[in-house]
Amino acid sequence: MTHLTAAVVQAGSRLFDTPGDLGRARDLIREAAGRGAEVIVLPEAFLGGYPKGLDFGVTVGSRTAEGRELFRRYAESAITVPGPETAELGALTRELGCHAVVGAVERRGSTLHCVALFFGPEGFLTHHRKLMPTAAERVIWGTGDGSTMPVVDTGRARLGAAICWENYMPLFRAAMYAKGVDLWCAPTVDDRENWQATMCHVALEGRCFVLSANQYLRRADLPADVHPVQGDAPDTVLIGGGSTIVSPLGEVLAGPLRDGEGILTAELDLGDLARGRFDLDVTGHYARPDIFTLEVDETARDVRFAG
């Protein structure tokens, strides 16, 4: 079995409606599997929502009561991992016999994390916490540590995930390449044209397939009582998509998808992994371990109190 069908889902999630977003995730995964997809990727923060254009009342040295209330609502929409939502999606992937990588917002104690959830025919498998939230994301999300950087072996290919601008972290990429990632899942909300160049670069550098799933979100999809900086016109596009699938030699197999929601599928020839690494294996024959060394601390950094 040298071929595998993959899908990236482009859809927007609704803030403060996690049950509804869970239902949509279920439906979208089932639809993608019905198209033959064996590996399915959903966008960044699909469960819990990506609050594009909201400032949570923060300026340097000041927070507002309204912003604190907005964060309370956002925190209540986050999920626990593992929890009821991961159990439900795990039951679905068991039923369908597929793998899925789903973006979510995890509530861990009183801190929120942007995460990628991994599911397979065995149910919920593991998750990755975003190592470094970008810019204003640091107001609402904490940082991950090296203990949640999994690569999941499906039996046919190895899945890893880099969330949004983690794809710009060279040492993170090197660590994941060293773990043998074959299908590089990139849940994101970066809808810029130059994101496409980044996805092609990662595919070429890692000689891996890249599956990038982005949200497509309009102002009309947000609650009426929140007001993004982009304005309140219902048709204003807050996140413009751009989901794509790229081969290990940088060939765009599907996408980029613009102007709406949808599901992209592509048949991946797994033989392209070896063909690509014939002349470039950045942690193998093209590495120079006599010159370069990468040390990765995979210790869990939970705070523990000695009593």
C-alpha cells in the first residue's frame, strides 16, 4: 500500500460555541473520510475558536474589566485534554478507521494552550502544545514545553504537527525532522500569500508531505456582542483560508483554497518520501553531526510543590 489519501479541512469555528464546533468537526471529519481520506487535518484552534481581531482590553500596563470578562468567556469555551470532546472525536476516528489532527484550545488549570490533538483508529492518541504563541496570542495562551512534541506512527507514515508560526522555528523543524516525520500537519490561521512559500519550503527542506489546514472566518460568524478591529460588516473576511497540500519535492497537490470553506483531498504517493530524500536528508546523509549538534529538552515543565 504505497498510496495514502489525505484531506485538509478549511472551515471557521464560532467563538463561545464549543458544542457546535465539536458537531461541525465531527461532520467535517466524517465527510472527509467519506471521500476516502485516511489522514484528516482541521485548522488551528478549531475547538475553542481563534479570536481574530479581538484585543481583550489590553494595552501596555493596563487591562479592562470588559477584556477580563471576554477572557472568562473564552476560557469557558476551551476544552480539557483528555476530556469529553477528545473522547467523542476518538470514538469517531475509531468508527471510521482514520487518523485526524484537530486544532483546539486546551484549558490546563487556569492557563489556556493552543494545541493539536492526534486521533487514530485507537481513539485519542496524544497532543502537542504550541511552543510559542505569536505576538498578542501571548495575552491569551501559555507556552508549551518539549514534552508534547509527538510524532505518531500510523503504520504507513509518521505524523507530526507544527501550529502556525511554529513553522518558522528552525530548531523545532530540525527536532521534528529528526523524529522522522513524513506527514507534516500545519493547522494555522495564517492566510497570507507568503504562507504558501513557507509550506513549500518545509516540504522541500524536510522532504515530507505538508498538510496545511486554515480557517475561513467572516465577521458574521462571530457573536454580535464582540467587535473585531476589522469592523462589524457581516461579510468582512477575518481569516481568508489558503489551505494546501504539498509534496516532498514542493509540488502543490491541492489548493490553495480561497474564498470559502471546503475540503481538499490529495492522493499521496508515499514512495515520494524516499525519492525526495535520495539527495536531501537533513538529519541523515545531508547533516553534519561532526559540526552541528541539536539538544532538545523534552522534560515536562509542570510546577510541583514539595510538601
